[in-house]
Amino acid sequence: MARPLFFVVLSTGVVAATLVFAAAQRPLPHDVPEDDKAAAKMKRSQIEELLKSDRVKSIEDATEMMKLSEALRDELEKNDKSILSVTALKKAEEIEKLAKRIRGRMRRF
């Protein structure tokens, strides 16, 4: 069970990084007046900066998710089959929280 969770966490991070990078490369429309082009260029640069920072945060969160999933796997393996520890449950909730945060960043633009 922990092994599929690890691959879900890993694939979520890869997908997040890919989508953030792809969103940063959207072209500007060609039929915009000059004043609007300057505003669009400034807006685009702000969006690109935001996307870059989101990408860095998503990678950090994905790394943290991998560490937590490995710790969760180790804890599940060492415990008895019929016992669920509170720390394992908290780690699973933290992994879910990080995944939702990454997903939210991916859906932003």
C-alpha cells in the first residue's frame, strides 16, 4: 500500500512541475493595441515570476511529500498489522495537505 502512495506522490510532483512550466510559455495575443501590449507584457512578467515561485514551492512540497511517504511506509512496516498509530495518521494527513497545495498551484492559471 505504501509503495503505490510513493508513486502517486512522485507523479504528482512531476505533473505539477510540468504544468507550471507549460503555463509559463503561453503566447500573447497578436491583436492587442500598443498600450495594452505594455500592460500585458508587465502582467505576463508578473505571472511568469509567480509561476516560477510556484514551481519552486511545488518542488519543495513534492520533496517533503516523498520524505513523509517514506517515513509513513517505514512506520507502517514496523507496526503490527492491526494497529494504526496516531503519528502514521498525521503523516498521511500531511501528505494529503501537501498534495492539495500542489494541486491548487497547478490550477491557478
